[in-house]
Amino acid sequence: MALRDKPMVAATALIILVILVSAMAPWIAPYRQDDMDVSAMLTPPGPRHLLGTDNFGRDVLSRIIYGARISVLVGVLSTLGATVLGVAWGTVAGYFGGWIDELSSRFLDIMFAFPYIVLAMALVALIGPGTTNVVLVIAIIRVPMFARLTRGSLLSIKQNDYVVAARALGNRDHRIMVRHLLPNLVGPVLVLSTLTMATAINTEAALSFLGLGVTPPQSSWGTVLADGRNYIWQAPWISTFAGVAISLTVLGFNLLGDGLRDLLDPRLQREMGKST
């Protein structure tokens, strides 16, 4: 089934390529990310610099390769943090219900009332820029998505007979949640995690572009994009290639998430089976 989904296969291959490039950046980048060549400033793409250079004479290809490390790292860590915190939050609220669920729902409503990029900018302005802070901010603004997904799923799952039977047999709440409830959330959480990776990479790029994200000497795709904004007509390759890297990676995670959703949804599989 998964191998028949060509967009999903292509997306998986693209994501693996990005991860490998980010992991092997010191060995495959033609130059170091901060190497400057004043004699080659704003040089267009050519044999010496395949993607050209920026206003400091730095190789754009090397900066994009090194930038992949930060962008992917921010995406992975922030998604992992949001997943753990959101699933724990949603599990407690959905399982126990009552005033806990009511209070949780109202707090989530407040967080959802703010556009995520505006909330991210406000939090970064509050705690300061930097890679660690960007990871923390993105994780915080994505926690409500996982909490609401987990809560909604548990409200129906906890009514199943096997959960009622486990409770009647005297199993403790934490044992029921870990052994009987959380395994049923793997599919939806995995899909949302994949889609959140795309959002996290986009958010990091936006914050870095605005000067609120990754700080020098580190570089990410967002900082490369920002470097080229003042030279968009004189040297369009700087922002163009960074934008292409962001777009392709985000597209890859979105296609992978859509493919996983189709693969892990039994109802959709049955409908597809009937149609064929």
C-alpha cells in the first residue's frame, strides 16, 4: 500500500536526503559556512560556486547545507517536545474529564485564539532569540494541537469495552492509559508529528528571517533567506535557493503526513478497497 503511493515514496526519499545532507554537512559542503571571499562577492552560480555567493563572498550552497542542520534540528526537537507535552496533557484531560477537562479546554481555546506566528514572535521577543529558545517557543505553540487531538481521541477510546473491563478488573489509571489508551493514539499522533515538522521548519525560517531566530555565527535556511532580501534584484539566487530548500522540505513532510494518514486510516482503506 505504502509503495503504491508515489508522492509518499518521493517525499520519504526527499526527507531522507535532507537528513543525510544535514548530518554530513562538514564533509560534503564545498566550503565552511563562514568562509569569506571578498574577491567573489555576489558572484552568480558557476563552476566555482554552484549556487553563487552572498554579499560577504560566502558560498550559498555551503550555507544551505549547513543551514539544513539547524532547520532539521529545530524541527525534530520542537516536534518531539510538543508531542510529549501535548500527548501527556491531552491524556490527563481526556481520561479524567470533569473540571480538569473543562479548565484544559478553556486554556487551549485561549492559545488557539492567537495566530501561531504572532504568538511565536511574542514569546521569542520575551525570552530572546537563539536556537534553544526557538525550539522551546515552537514546541510551546504546537502543544495545543497534540493536546486537543489526544483529548478528542481519548473521549471515544475510553468508552470501549476493553477499557471498561480493565477498569473493572482494578487496573490503576496510569496502567490503563499506558497499556490500553496510548497505543491507539500512535497513528494520529504520528501523522500530526510529521505535519508539525513542516510547520516547525517554516516557523523557524520565518523567525530567523525577521531576526528573531537563529543568531550568528550559526546559519539556517531562514538566515540565508534574510541575507538575500536586500539583494533580491542584484543577486536573486541567494534567497531563491534558500526558499526552494524550505519549500521542498516542507512539501516533503506534508506529503509524508498525508500518505501516513491515508495508510493508517482503516476507514479510508476500506473505502478505497470498495472503489477498486
